[in-house]
Amino acid sequence: MNNQSAYENVVVALPDYAVAAISALEACGYEAWCVGGCVRDAILGRDVNDYDIATNAQWADTEKALTAKGFTVHRTGVKHGTVTASLDGHAMEITTYRTDGEYSDGRHPDSVEFVSSIEDDLARRDFTINALAYHPSRGLLDCWGGLGDVDRKTIRAVGDPAKRFREDALRILRGCRFASQLGFSLEPATKQAMWSCKMRMAHVSSERITHELTELLLGEHVHDALMECIDIIGAVLPELVAMKGFEQHTPYHIYDVWEHTAWVVQRSPRTPLARWAALFHDGGKPGAFFMDGDRGHFFGHPLLSVDITRGALARLALSPAFVANVLTLVQLHDRMIPATPKGVKRALATLEGDVELFRALIALKRADALAQSSLSEPRLQLASDLETVLEAVLSTEDVFTLGQLAINGKDVMSLGVPEGPGVGDALAQALDAVIDERVPNERNALLSFVAESATLTSN
Ligand code: ATP
Ligand code: MG
């Protein structure tokens, strides 16, 4: 171990509750430090998610010391030496110094061994930037050169990278995720080991993979991370690999399919729905591609993208409703929607009136156009026009869902249409006619329209 002394010139402002927890433990004769991501993020000036504390006290002693000072303590992971302590609504995980055995669930080590020094505890951590400890009076303890790596914006494994990724393959995806969140690069030996150990990610639970990939997609530097990590994340999302380096041969594009995709993700709203849809929207392009003279074409690619997306997302821990929305966005990303009230109402009807999904679709269309050549500028204007028209439509009483129609399924059946899909079809035709302004949304007019259409069909 590279036992560097504390850096005194780094001052991190810790919140009162974290300082209070450290003081409570040290007043009882133990030692305690803030550790991990909170130190990293505080040095970087980023918002800190949670403050984690490491101590040489056993969990039961931690519980005693902190309850005496007014903390509420929950035994959230005592098998691994962790309790969660809260003061004034602020919760912290406090964990006894330990080293970890294997993480077969990719989340909790199978066995832990408690150790006596903070240095040994830091040595079990994944990356140097996460192996920093900070104490309000002793300052920064940096045994692995984490501060230098923060300065150099580098993600470097603690110790032998391949060994660390064989112990726990989740670290591979964590590294890609930190690259995206922090805008850091992977140190070459660390990257090489992430690449060579990537197939071990098959042992990580789909929940953990899904969580890390979603966080990666939401990262501020997602374009750079996707470009840097495609050969690594390809082991969990092999559907993406064919996009890498796939030239488009069209004046509408300046990037290959993968770099285009990386930019679309970057320029999409920072929501899981928008980002997952952006990641897969052109996944069907390599399969749909053909050349006509010197021009590349991808007719029909959205439907192939839908199949590819469905297959990939089925392996992840995502809700069926979320997946359905991603598939809808992928399918419609390229669909021409006229920026007229009728065009917008028809699109809303297709989306069963889901206004938020329509907004997400417009945002995807905008991000898609932003990642193409200047020939695609009219599509940007179209996205803005769609937004304007959508707001105008929403400010009226105009009808765009079956539920808003002045008739319902019972009315349709009372006209003699037998129960079954015919009822929905009749209502859909009625909605279409109302949107088209061929029939007003009035009960009698709609009943005559349905009766007339039913007669026409039966003849
Ligand atoms: P964030 O909270 O933003 O996700 P973090 O770095 O705080 O980032 P946590 O999952 O909260 O990540 O973990 C806290 C610390 O625990 C990390 O900074 C790291 O030191 C250590 N750690 C977490 N997971 C692992 C792992 N799989 N292998 C080794 N160390 C880990
Ligand atoms: Mg954390």
C-alpha cells in the first residue's frame, strides 16, 4: 500500500450532523472518518448524496455512542458492520472498518472481515477517487493517490485492477458510471482490465446492472462515457455494438450511428425514459441499412429498433409500463407529425392522450435533429412548432382521447355493434372523425356517424 500522509491543505466543509457523529464516536475513544463518495464529491464541489462514515467501533458500540448523543440508529446491515444513524432528518451509514470477501450479488460482500485501521478499510474500495477519508481536524487521508486522480480527472482502480474486477464485476459498470457522472477518463490499465473482465458482469444482478446503466445514461458527460465505454458495456447490452463505427453515407448525418446516438442521449432531457429511448432509437439502423448509389438508406429502421430494444430491456429490471413507453418513443422517433392542431391531436390519440409521453417524443425528435448535419435544421424548427401547437391544443377543450368523446362503448353496442374489438374500432373511427372536424363531438351526431359507418361496413 502506498501509505501517504494526510493532506492538510484540503479543507472540506462537512455538515454539522456528520461532524456530530464523528465527535460522538471519538468522545467514546473510537476513531471515525468521512469516507468514499462524499469526500470525492465535496472536493469536486458537487452536491453530496450521502455522508458515509467509517469507524473502528463495532456496530453495537456505534449504536450506543450515537444514541447517547440523540441520534436515531437503525441496524440496516449489521452483518456487514453497518448501522444507519439519523439526526434532524439527516441519515448516514456508519460502517466498521472492514475488508470484503466476494460480492456474489454485486451489492453486499458474502463475507466481511473487520480490520483495525482506516488504511486497510480504504484498500477495499473500488477506485482511488472513492478511497479518500476526511476528518474535520486531521484532514484528508489519501493512501492511494485519489486526490491526484481527482485533479487529473482519472478513474483508477485501487490496487491490481483485474483482481479488483474479478472480486466484484459491478465495479466495472460503476467505473463507466463515474466516467459519465464526473466527466473523468478511465486510466489505461483500469480500462484494459474492465474490458478483459467484462464477461464477469453476467454474474451481477439485473437490478444492479439496470441501476448503474440508468445512472450512466443520466450522467452529465454521457456522450464521452458512451464513446469511451462501448466495448465494455457491450457485454451487458450487446445490441449496441453494431452501431459502433457504422457509417451512415447520407448528407443528413455527420457521425456514425454510435456517435450520433451518444450525442442524442447527451442532448435528451435527463430522465430515464428519454435517455433509454435515445440509447436505442437507431439500434435497428445497421440491420436496415442499404446503399443506393452513393447514398445510405435505413427505411423501416424504427421497427427493427423496437425489436432490438424489447429484447435488451427484457433482461433488465424495468417496469413493463416504462418499457412500453420506451418502445413507443423508439417506434415513433422518426414519424412525421405535422405541426398542425389535427396532426398533434392525431399523435396524441395514438399515444392514448399521454401528453407527457408526447412531450418526451418531441424532445427526442429535437435531440435527434441536434445530432445530425445542418440539413436537419428544419426538424429542429418542427420540434419547436410541435411544442407550440401542443400547448395551443391543450389550452382548448379539443378532443384527442376516446374518453373525451360524447359517446362510449355502450352507446356503440346499443346501435347493434356486437361486443368485441369492433366497438373500439368504431370509437377510434369516431375520434378520428372528430379530430378531422368531419363530425362535431356531440352525442347525436356521433351516433349517426357510427350507425352510418356500421351500415357501410356490413354492406
Ligand atoms: P454515489 O453515492 O454517488 O453513487 P459513492 O461513491 O458514494 O457514489 P456508494 O455506492 O454510495 O458510491 O458507496 C460508497 C463508497 O463505498 C464508495 O465511494 C466506495 O468507496 C465504496 N464502494 C461502494 N461500492 C463498492 C464496490 N462494489 N466495491 C468497492 N468499494 C465500493
Ligand atoms: Mg454514496
